Amino acid sequence: KGQHTTSNSELYHLPGGHGNLIDSPGVRDFRLGYLAAKDIEQGFVEFAPYLGNCRFSDCRHQNEPDCAIRSAVSAGEISAARLDRYFSIMQEHSLSNQ
């Protein structure tokens, strides 16, 4: 809402290689569009060694027994914050595809 005089986007690299930030005037949010849950899961590179090792092939990494991802979190091999972020994105994805 309102008028923006800036019309170009800027990419900023965060210190220490901790990611990037895009300043896009006039854009309120970015959506993932249509992605399958497996595509989102594969976007978490630290999950890669554990994917396919859960007891169930359709594991959602929530309450299923013998979940390789949750076991890796418990062992400190995957950050609990990253798993929480995964759940947050999956929730947003679920709501946007309703």
C-alpha cells in the first residue's frame, strides 16, 4: 500500500556466510508456489543423509516411530531449530494449498 519510489531489488550477503537477504520494495511476501512435501524436505540439506531411513516412507518427522530425522535431532546432528523451521514451512505450505 502506498507509493514506493525505489524500483530495484538489492541482494545483501549476511556476515559469516549465514545467508542472504533480498530487499524488494513493494513485495509483501514470497510464496513457495506449488511444491510437493518431498521437495521442501529436500531443501533442508542437513536432512539429506537421513531421508529414506525412517521406518515409514511417508514419515512426516513428527510422532512416527523410528524417525531418522528426529533421531538425528536427538543426537545433536541436526539442529532442533531447523526441524522447527521445517515444520513451520510445512504448515504454511499446507495452509496455502487448501
